[in-house]
Amino acid sequence: MLKKGEKILLFATIAVGITDLCLANGVYLKKKGVVLRDMILSGIDKKTYRPLDEEAEEKTIPID
């Protein structure tokens, strides 16, 4: 049988482990969300500010 002090320490250890797991999961999800947001924004930027392709350059009028 476990003594009273050992039971308290075991419970405290389990509680700290569960708390650590919850905090780590929250940080992981937050970082994953930031990465997804950055990927989406960079995709929108590439579509919005894409460089001119070769056909568009041929249609421009050169200024001398």
C-alpha cells in the first residue's frame, strides 16, 4: 500500500503531466494555425502580385 505522502506526490505528478500535455497541445495547435495562415496569405499574395509573364511584356509599348 502507498502511504499518504506517496499518494499525494503521485497525484501531483500526474496533475503536472496532464497540465504540461494540455499546454504543449495548445502551443502546437497555435503554431500550426500560424503556419496555415502564413501559407494562405502567401498564396493570395502570389496570385495578386504575380510578375508579368512573357506575353504581357510583348504587349507593352516601349518608351524611348
